[in-house]
Amino acid sequence: MVKAIEKAGVAERSTVQSFVLELLPEINARNSSIKTSALFQPTRFQGLMMILGFNADREDIIEQSMEIKADVISPYYLYANREFVENCHRYNMKVIPWTVNEEDTMEELFTAGGDGVISDYPALLYKTYEKWLKFK
């Protein structure tokens, strides 16, 4: 993958993201220009806990991302409340949650200070962001 990215001449514009965190330091070792993004998916129990307002191991995923020196943390969107985003930013990690397809959830993430959003609907994301900018 690194060779293909380098051959295409896009290393400085590329981010490799993975749920397999052990792979990300290997990418960085081969080419430090390529950004890495640690993906996290909660268990059903963790997801329920976050919906109910509990912490559900947010600090653990920040710690894991710091250990592998990820540039970006890409958690399931339920993780990304304002406190989580602020903690990630303290460690110079960008936060780009996934997969957000509802307008109200997109707005919540913009308000929380996230650095981006992964969505199946980029046109809706763009429209929602433009609308949010006018009213923030």
C-alpha cells in the first residue's frame, strides 16, 4: 500500500486508517509523510453506555491512539462528544468520526469541535455544514 501511495505521488495527501492498530506504526515507519488514523468501533454494551451518557472507555481509545502515534482518531460517532474532542486536541490528534448520515448528528459533531466527519452522503454533509456555519 505504501509503495502504491508513493508511486502515485500522493503520500503528503494520504491517510491510512485501520481498525487493526498494530498496522499503523508500520505505515509510519515506511513513510512518515502518510498520516494514520485509528478507527474504533464500540461493543454493543459500550454503545449503549454512551447513549445513556456514560464514558464507555473513551480515555482508553485516546491512550491507544497515542501509543501508536496516530495522527487522527476516527471513532464511531457516539464517542465524539465535546470533552472527547477536546482531550484528543490536547494531544494534537484530529478527530474524524464515522459514519454519520443524519443531519442532526452532523450538527452535533460540528458543535463538539470535530475536525471532520465520515459520511455516506457528502452532499448532505456539505449542505448541513454550510447551514451550521450560518447559525453557529
